[in-house]
Amino acid sequence: MTAQPVRLTSSYFTNLISSNPFDITNTIKHCHNLEDHRLPQSYRVAVLGATGAVGAELLTLLAERHFPIADLKLLASPRSAGQTLTFQGETLPVVAVDAAAFESVDLVLASAGGSVSKVWAPVAVAAGAVVIDNSSAFRMHPDVPLVVPEINPEAAAAHQGIIANPNCSTILMNVAVYPLHQVQPVRRIVAATYQSASGAGARAMEEVKAQTQAILQGEAPIAEIFPYPLAFNLFPHNTPINAQGYCEEEMKMVNETRKIFGAPELRITATCVRVPVLRAHSEMVNLEFETPFDAPQAREVLGQAPGVKLVEDWQANHFPMPIEASGRDEVLVGRIRRDISHPCGLELWLSGDQIRKGAALNAVQIAELLVAQDRLQSGKAAAIGVGQ
Ligand code: 2RA
């Protein structure tokens, strides 16, 4: 598809700033003198994993946020190739990924799983593209920035071709915790997640719907994507467990948070659980600080935090819920209270759209950041040995 090139004028950035849940004004000011700098025009974009739940959301967000696209390629595994998808009213073919697919591409938004990214991200970078990768393949690589734009936008500028999008549960927790951590360093985080089916992809969502129907009709639910029926049930997160008894999802929350916060010693523990919710994850987060952190102060900080929306009606017992977080950009945070078991403890509850802020939105925000930083070019020039 060849879309109408969008000129990156100062009004494009003004719209970007006003529509974004995080303020990149300063970044843009540092990167560009909007009046006299000749800005690049639009970008040749490829979406790898276009047929998945995150792929579909990436397309929605690229259109919704008017990302400046000159050309859009939809890539997928040979199994999914041959389908068509609609983007801005135009029907586009989904083509099988191969090395030639990355020629003449500036930006690859990859969401096709770690094994696919390990193979194709280095190929795309070698072809000259910048890759924003939603898989866990490169997240902990020391030369790959792991970016949540509300938290560490400066890290993105140091990319050498690949930028990793953190795990969904990590992003949602970090957006809520980092503003507090900036006021007073957090010493320990204890989290429990309530993760929806969407975290395992579109087929998992369909599986839960089918299981629900089967059970309501008195039939046995069939579990193929998940190890057990999720409808009317829940189970600890379905990823491999290490020798310490932590599953991969839990260790992602530990290790990725430390990298994003730039706090390698931060004490974190998490218990991740899959719950029969279709879309949007929820989390209980217990925080321990050096000195007491009052709930009203935390509420004030989070009330102004980028990407956060406070949802707290104590009288109505109304706090963040996945059905209200679904389709929203912000992480909903509420039930902020002092931990009665610890003088320096604080607790909060959150819900966030796992497909959106937990995956696709964060990736598109990173792409917007690269545009603002003038770093959406030449992955090849700085190509590193990532993935080799
Ligand atoms: C999940 N880690 O299982 C996934 C989403 N990225 O929910």
C-alpha cells in the first residue's frame, strides 16, 4: 500500500503531544527546532505478526494516532500469509515474511513471538530498518533499550537497531509505580497479577469464549492453547517454572522492572495468575519505601502521572476493573492505601489494557518517540550482534 505521505510539520507534533498520554514536548524541543529544522517526511512501516491480537491493535493505533506512513507492509508466518486486512479503508495482503520483505523498510513493529523475532529482527536491522520488538527475545540484551516512554524515553535514543517493548504486566505495573519511585525510591515491590486471556493471543480469547459456551451447555470445555480450562477457573501463569519456583512471567516482572528503572538491586517478587477475563490485566501492588508514603500524597502524584488515570470511589466501592480498562490507553489505578502491616508500606490496585498499553500502544509510542528524536533511521548503521 502506498499511503498519502504525511508531512511532519510542527502541527503534526502539536497534535501528537496533545493526543499522547505522556508529554514528549521537551524531547521534541531538544531534538528539533520546529520552525527551521527540515523534518523527515513519512516512513515505510512493516508489521510483523499482523494477523495476531497485538498486530490488529498496532494497525488500529497507527491509523488512530496518524503515524506518518508512506508505505505499509503486513507480514506474518507462512501459515497466516494469504489473508487480507483492512487499513484506513484499504485492503492489504498479508505476505509471508522473508529476507526481501525488509528491503526499503524504515520501521518494523514485530509481534510474532520470540523465535520469529530472533530470526528476523537481525535481518531487518541489517537491511536498514529499526525494529521495535514486542517479544521477550532481546529485552534483557545489554545493548537493547527496554523502553516505557513515560519512564525512560532517553533510553530509546541509544538504540542500535532494536528496541524492546517490555512484557505487558511489567509495563502496567511500571507506569503506576515509577512516578512514586521518583518521589521516594521504592525498596521492595510485591505484586500479584490477574492476567486476562488476551495475553496469550487472539486464539486464547476464542478458546475461553468457546469454553464458557461449552460449560453453560453442560459440555466439557476443551483446552488447547492453555494447559487447563480457563472459563470459570484460574491458574498460576502458564509459563515454565525455574528452580526457585518462579515462572517466566514472574521473572519478567522482576528483571525488566530493574532494567527500566535502572535499579539492578531493586527487590521485587511477583505471583502471576491467569484469570477468566477476556481482555485487560489487573494487578495488586504492595510497595515498601524508606519512610512512610501517605496515601493522599501517592494519590496526588498518581493523579498527575503520565499514562495513569485514577479510578477511586470509596463510597461506591468502585475501583479499576478490566472491563473499564479495555480499549483505554491509560492504566487505571485506585484503592491506594497505607499497608496496615508495615509502617512504610503502600498498596494499590490497577487494571490496564494488555493489548493496548501492555503491548501495541507502548510500541507505537516508542515509534513516535523515535520520530521526535530523529532516531527512526539507520538501524543498519549501528547494527550490533544482537541475536547472533
Ligand atoms: C501474558 N506475557 O501472558 C503475556 C502478555 N505479554 O499475559
